[in-house]
Amino acid sequence: MIQKTKLLVIFLFLNYFSFAQVSVCSWNIMNLGKSKSNSELEVMANAIKSYDIIAVQEVVAGYGGSQAVSRLVSILNTKGSKWDYTISDPTTSKNPSSQERYAFIWKTAQVKKIGKCWLDQNYENEIDREPFMGTFDYQGNTFTLVSFHAVPKKKKPETELKYFKFFPKHYPKLNLIFLGDFNCPQSHTVFNPIKNNGFAPILVNQKTSLRQKCIQNDCLASEYDNLFYDKQKIKISQKGIVPFYESFSSVKEARKISDHVPIWCTIIFK
């Protein structure tokens, strides 16, 4: 009986790991640009080094943004894996102060980029910071990340997020994964159309932005960051946030890194 149990455990273990799995992380790194010191970039690198591919929002559009991503990748390359990256053009925001870049960073031994990444132009007039999209391959399984940074809550991000429901029709052959800082909780009705189309959030009732000050050890403020995946194409085996702020003496110090925590999940392809 003991021997049969051992064999069953081994079978389940091998069966579990026979599926192609890739870990995906998303992080709005506040004002990622020349103001970030090397020691701050070191904190960022330690927070994300365990994942296979990272989507970064809020890269400074002007001088210093692209350089900061390059500096971050250089630090990641000292931590045991080889990394590559791509950076978007500045978004075409009508307000220059709202313009930003996005970035994708990935482990070259795990993930391969397919073609060029692009800023979606279908709704560039309706969306302030149009999503950055990139298709990647992991062990023969392709997926397309749709990285997005919505306008702040006071500007009603739902007026932008409502266009997500059209993306599957624009890209019917792609395995879309929406991720980023939506400045809107997953429970908002604006997400109902994509949920009804088979997409689901990895996080529910999980706050991801940092308070100005912790209240009774509660340092998180709002449920803004998330990842939506197509349940018909992939499964999620693990998920969570990276509470990097816990290593700081105060949330005020942590906010010098970012006012959001990274979110992550491990994807299993069906």
C-alpha cells in the first residue's frame, strides 16, 4: 500500500510538471526613469528575478526611461539568468505629461519573443495610454500580453477599459492576456463583457497599491492591478503579489520604489 502511494505521488508529480508552465509578472514601477538609483533598481530586480517574463508600466517617456530599463536588466543579468527586453515608443497621449512607455523583460532561456511588440492603434484616440502588446513563445505555446496603464480613478478608467471587449475580435488568432494597472477593481461592471467572453482575473479582493501610511499594519490601499486570462486556453496554478514593501522600515520609504506591488501568476497551457 505504501509503495502504491509513493508511485501515485510520483505519477502526479510528473504529470503536473509535464504541462508547460510559465511565470508572468506585472508591475507599475512608479516613474521608472533617471531618478531611480542603482540601489532602488537592485530592490526591483530582487522582487522580479524569480519570474520568466515581466510587463512594466509607467516607464518615463522622456530621457532616462529607456536607460532605467536597461540599467534594471543589467542588474538582473548578474543574478543567475540571462535577460532581454523591449521598450515601447511613448504613448500618444494628448497631454504630454501623461505620455509614458511600457517595457517587457524576459528570461531568454525560458521565453522567446515573436516578431515586434506594438502599441495598439485601434483606440489610440479613445485611450490615453494605448496598450503595449507583445507575442511570446514558451515551449511551443504562444501568448500575447496586453500591458496597460489606465488613466487615474478620477478620470474614470472604465471609459478606456470598455474597449477591451473588442480586442478578441481584433486579434482572433492570439491568446490574449490583459495585465497591468487598471486603476479599477476587477469587480467593476466594465469587466463583465470580457468575463462573459471567458476571461477571468487572477486576483479577487486583493489590494495592490500602497497607502501613504499603514493603518494597523494594513499598507495596501486599492485593488487596481490584475491579470485577465482566457480560461479556455490556459489555467493558473499559482498567483499572488510581491510585498516588497515589507523589507522597508516604512511604507514611505517603500513608495520611493513604487506605489504599487508586483502581481504574478504561473500559467499552464491547455
